[in-house]
Amino acid sequence: MPVLQLLSYAFGGAFFANALPHIVSGMTGRPFQTPFASPPGEGLSSATLNVLWGFANLVAGYLLVARVGVFDAHHGADIIALGTGALLIALFSARHFGRFNGGNHPHEP
């Protein structure tokens, strides 16, 4: 299994996971941080922009997973790479966006 292929699946997993909060926020009509906000990644962007950004992440994830090599859901290394990418971006996002949304210290006033 080529290392670049596994790396592509890890980044694909990260893009898939990153799509979720943007699409959900947008579909529920809530603003959320995007790279296009001011300051980038910290300010809020509109619900519509979040849906578009989430969809772009889905497309990028698809291209990295389905169009690089032959992704096999029955092959452990492929699943581990995809899952690792998704987990790492999810943990990063939880810490980063928790600063703005109260998730890092939920019991503080």
C-alpha cells in the first residue's frame, strides 16, 4: 500500500469530518467560523456560506478517497487512515472552536 495513498485517505477523512459542522450549522441557520470570516477561522460566516464550505469539503474528501488509488472499506489500513484523519481534525476542531463556543470549559459561567 503506497504511503501517499494512505495519506490521501487521511486527508479525505479530515475533509469529510470537517464538512459536518459547517453543513449542520448552515442547515440549521446558524453562523459558524470559516476560513472566509474575519479574522479567518475565528469570525462567523453566514449559514449559506457554511453550507457551501461544507459541500466543498465533501467534494474534496470524495476526490481524495474515491479518486486516489482504490479505497477498500474491507482493508484495515485504508479505514485506519481515513478514521485517523477524521479523528485528528475532530479533536483539533473541538479545541479550536471550543474557545469561541464555550466547549472547552462548559461549567464556567
